Amino acid sequence: MTSPDQNFFFAQTDLVRSTAERIVAEALSGADDGELFLEYRQSESFVFDDGVLRGANFDTTHGFGLRAICGEAAALAHSSEISEPALRRASEALRTLKKGSGAILTSPPPKTNLILYSDENPLEGVSFPDKVKLLEAIDAYARSLDTKVVQVSASLVAEWQVVEIIRGDGSSTRDIRPLVRLNVSVVSRDGSRQETGSYGIGGRAGYTEFISEARWKSVVDEALRQSLVNLDSRSAPAGEMDVVLAPGWPGILLHEAVGHGLEGDFNRKRTSAFADLVGHRVAAKGVTVIDDGTLGGRRGSLTVDDEGTPSRMNVLIEDGILKGFMQDRLNARLMGVMPTGNGRRQSHAHLPMPRMTNTYMISGKHEPEEIISSVKSGLYAASFGGGQVDITSGKFVFSCTEAYQIENGKLGAPVKGATIIGNGPDALTRISMIGNDMKLDPGIGTCGKRGQGVPVGVGQPTIRLNAITVGGTG
């Protein structure tokens, strides 16, 4: 399918734009805010495991969500059928919602000429056989690198989403969003011991950027390296110790332990550990945390969010001082601030809410080697897997998928089973050194909140945390 024109949704159905605009205006009459969210999405996935194509799926979904907001209440009526009768039924369903303040409907978001990614459809341009051949080549290459490799899994996932947001005053915003992700997992065996390593890349672009031979071989190389490192790992120590976090993907700890607590809904309801702390010191000096949806081609980037607000760079914490929160339109209006371009939803069948885009800590002044050499005995966390966070208290537990002991200022043996345990707001005050090597993750993050998943990015420089609790197996 070629790039759609501005009448994409109306050219495919019997629904007439002027009719849709009239129904939306009627449905939102007396409401404080709301919109019609139109969505078309194509997606595909290929899973190649242990030398066999285990799955190949293609899916097309479309539909709309009609939302009305009155005070703090929001009602959503959605349908997978884009038609005048379906839209009228949705409008009737919203009549049960109590009317708003009676004021004029909240002003629409400003327009933007910024385009952060191409409208290339990644599902086109590369044939089905070529995608399968790519996964076969990945499997063969991984097995050729080391005789310890016993299993290879690779997946290729892509989607192409078209959205249009129509408001009660007839204004509209449109966006076209490509998304691709390539993942490789390698299992290595030495004697009776088996260990896994995994790595992935992705972003908002077509396949071409991610399936060149040099790119996919680098993904395989990294997955294999991690599995071989884990084969040599020993039991992780436990106790309170200094911890150094690597740059890039370890920013997932920042995202989970701190980022969610800086979303507007949690702070409006005062369920976040950061509630009422704007203008106060919440982190060590030098700590600046950004959420930026304007980074070109990144997984978490958006030209406009799912309410039509242009994406922007938001400074959340500056030199340790809390500056503000990430906002959608509902929470921004109730808190008396401006929306920040963070209103996101998984699909037309979901309500938008404040969500992160690309969240990262900016660089400091220290060389990474200087930070490691400053630790007499501690842990170097190179990569994280799963974790758990309590937004209200800020408490978190994260599992390390690659970690090393630090002994006398040098990286020692790799360790297995290490977990980082702490409290997000407290951890921010324990940052004593910030590296000059800020790096974003390779484009693999998906964030979950209230049952909705959206693509995100994370990042950070090398940082040192003083006296953090480490759970181990040794």
C-alpha cells in the first residue's frame, strides 16, 4: 500500500468526512474535551527457532475510538467498523456521561510541521521469501561462530500505523508511523551448563535500515557474546555495595523506577512518590532527566501523540531539581498546566493516558573508566531483564542479565543471578558520578501500564550508585 492521502479513512468506507465531523461535534457538545481517533494498522511477525520457521503472521486492524471527557471522567466508545451507523451508535453511548463544566470545548493542540520518521511501509519492499532467508542466514551465521551454540531463535516484527484525530471543532491531525524490531537469542552449552544471550535492534523506519548484513550480524555477535559471558559466570554476591550501571539499555531502571512516578496521572492523584515535589531537590546534583519524543526515528518518538499534541522535549529533573511531569490533555487541564505530548494509547480501543516516549539521563563529566576505577568492591550491571516497581512507594527490584564484580577498581568475573533492590527517589540521591557517554538503547523497549503496551526508548550514561542493596545467589 502506498502512502495514504489525507482522506485515507474516508476513501475506504462509506463514511463522509463532513458527516463524521458533525457527529463528533454533536457527541462532544457540552463536554470539556474529547476526540475521534481513527486507526489503521498493518502488522507482521516472523519467528524462526532452532532451524525452523515456527510462525509467520500478518494482520490488518482498523477502527475508531470516540472519547468524551467531563471533569475527571472519560468515556470511550469504540468499534472495529468505521461507518456512519457505528459512529452514531458510539455517539449515543456517550450521552450517558455526565456533562462537563459547560465551558467552551478545550482548545485543540497546536499544529506542527515536524516529521520525525518516514511514512515508508516496512511491510512492503522486502518479499516474504527474503524475510525468511534473512532468518535462515541469522541461524546459520550464529551456529558458524562457535561450536558451543546449541540453539538460535530470531524474530522479525513490523507494523505500519495510520492515525487521524478529529476534534469537536472540526480540526484534525494525521500521522503515519512505521515500526520495526529484530531480535536474536542464542543458547550456548559447555558440558552440562547452558546459558542464553539475547539482543535486538529497532526503530521507526523501514526494514532496509535494520536488515543489512552488517546490522544483523552485529546483533548475532552481541547475543552470542552475552551467552558465552554467562557460561563463565559465577554466583552473584549479596549485600549493600556500590553499583555501576552501564550506558544505554540499563536506563530501563530509570524508566521504571523513576519515570512512571513522573507521569501526570499518578501525581494529580498524589499516588506517586514525587507528588507535590515540583521545585524541590529529588536527585543528586548533576542529575538531569529528559523525556523526548522528538528524536528522529527512535522507537518511542511521535510526531504527535495520540491526542494530536505535538511531541516535544520535556525536562523532568534538572540538576537534581524536579521541574515537572509528563502530561496528557485530561491531567494537564485538571492540574492547570500545558499538555506535554505524552498522551498515548495502545490502540483505538483504549483510552489515552500519560506515558513516556524516550526517557533518558543526560551525560555528566566523568570518563566511564574513571567511574569503575573509583569502586573498590561492587557490581557492574551491564544489562537488565525484568523488574517490578511500586509507583506509590518507589520501591523496585530488577534482575541483571549481564553483570560483573568490581574488584579494586577493575572489572572482575561475570556473575549470575544479581538483582538490584532499592527505592527510585532514594536511588536518585545516591548517584555520585555521571559518565560522559550517554547512549540510547538499541530500539527494543515496550512499556506496560494498566494493561496497555506502547513502544518506548530509554538511555543513560555510565553512572555510579552508592550503597545499593544487591540480591545474589552466592
